[in-house]
Amino acid sequence: MGIDIPVYDLSLIRELWETRVKKHKQRQRKEQERISKSALAKINQQWQYRITCRKMKINEVNALHCYLERSAFAEMDILPTVDTTGLDSEDKKFIFELNGKKWRKLPEDLQYMTFLREWHIHGTRVQKIPTFIQEFVYLRVLDMPKNGFTILPPEIGKLVNLKELNVNYNKLSSIPPELGECENLEKLEITANIDLSELPFELSNLKKLKHLDIAENKFATIPVCVLRMSSLQWLDISNNRLTDLPEDIDRLDELQTLFLHKNKLTYLPMVMGNMDALKMLVVSGGELISTPSKLHDNPNIKFITLFDNPLSKGDDEDEKAVHSDDTTEQEYHEKEFMHTYIETLKDRATAPTYTTKVSLTCLL
């Protein structure tokens, strides 16, 4: 019986393997082309950037900014900016800015930029703050005046690093109790929200709050939570509906500046003489009858009494009826001027005992 012995041609074997290698490389090339055209690569890249941004390291800043320039924000010309003035390289702030009445809602890509430190949204027609704001745990500043916000979402309480919140000149009628969970908040401004008449007791937890502006609202008394803000140094509750002040207002033992003008106060409680840190007090003189002598006699306190110009009272009512659309803008500039004027008084050795508001009208 014979035995078959196979004889191999090495050239055939080499050709066979070269063909297989060639086909394998072709499959790899096609797979790479498919992946490059696939949206999965872009999604993966975006997620990698989001993870990288959370670490906020120096060597990632340039790569991050390049990514933002390629995103949809570049097409809309609303790129976030990097503010490096006065900051160490370790503490660069990423800032989102949005201005103008053409904006009725926030850009969708904003929800992916959770690394941002500041939002500045001014004068838009945006009426709602999205709930995804709770993902922006690095936010330090929310500057959102003169928009159309009707409500603050409860999710805002998740912003544990928030230091400044400005929602002046919006349409808020209430403040969520969850805001009291922002325990690092140092500055809160809620001026001119028209129907706002009370603050939740939970805001008593804001023990680091130093600056509170609740002017031009409908407060009939100083909210209880305000009296428990132990670090408060600056309080503006002017242009409200106050008829008296609480007898325990001296609990604010670190308060330095207090604005009470444009209310219906007829007297100031005697305990205000015990507020040793107080340096400036501004009141309206029209109906105020009784004030503690300690406030007048203390050389360290600038006691300022404001009087409206009696010649302009009748004209103001007519102007409000005719120019109702400009009232908010006028009040905004008037408040800005008043605060600038008061700030100049701090540098004076003595302050005027009273100041009369003068209205100038130019007819063209």
C-alpha cells in the first residue's frame, strides 16, 4: 500500500497569506472610514471633553477652548469667554454671556457645558431657567437681570458653590425654599420683581450672605429669615411697603449699610442705637417723626435723609400714565445713580443731613 506525501509549494503559501493580509488591511481601512463617518466618534469626543473639563487643569484650558470654537456656539456667535484678568492660572473662570431681546430660550448646547463658572444673561426674553442647571455644580455667579423669568426652579438649590445670584427686574412672585441650600451664597439681589412680598424661612441658612438687595418689591416688613442672616453687612429694602421695623433688628450686629428710603416709616426703633457696626443709614424724611438720638449723635454713622422734590410729584403721576413702558428702565437708572451717589458719601468726612431729589426734564 502506497503512502501519499503532500508536496507544498512555498510560493503558493506565501501568496495565500499575502492575500489574507491584504484583505484584513482592507477590512480595517473600511472600519476606520465607517467609524470616522459615524456620529459615535463625535459623541465620544464630546463626552471626553466633558470629563476633562470637570478636572479643570491648566494644560486642558487651550484644548477646551478649541473645542468650544468648533461647537455650535461658534455658529451662533455666542462663545463663552475665558476671563483671565486678575486671576491665577489655577483659577481661570469660564463665563457664558447672552444678551438681547432676540433670545427667547437658552441654546441647547448650554446643557453640556457644566464646567462653566459664571452665567451672565441680560435683557433677553427667556422666561424659564432650565432644570438642567442643577448639573452646573461649579457655578459661582448667576447674573440674570432684566429677563422674563417668572419662577426660579427648585433645582437651583443644588448649586452648592454659588456665591452671587442676581435676578433683578424679572417677574418673580416667589423664591424657592431650596435656595437656602446654597450655603456659600454671599450676594443676593432680587430687586424689582413687583409681586414679591415674602421670602421663605429656609433662607435663614444663608449664614455667609453679606449683601442682600430686595428693593422695589412689596414687602410689608423685613422677612424673619433676613434677621437670621448673621453675616449680613449690606441691606437694601427701599421702595417697599414698610410701616415699621422689627424690635429685634439689632440682631443684625454686622450690618454696616442700610437703605430704608421710599417706605412709610414714621419712626425708627430705639434698638437701632445698639447696632455698633452700622456706618450708613438712608431714610426718607417725608413721614419720619421719631429717630434714636444715638444715630444722630454717633460720628461714625452717616445718617442721610432723602426728600423728594415736591414740584415733581404731580408731574410724576402724569408721566407714569404716559410712559409706563419706560418706568422700569427709569427706576433702574435711578437706583444705579442713588447707589453711586451714596458710595461717594462714604469717602467724605461728613455727610449731608438731608438730600433733595431733583428732577430735570429736557423738552426737544
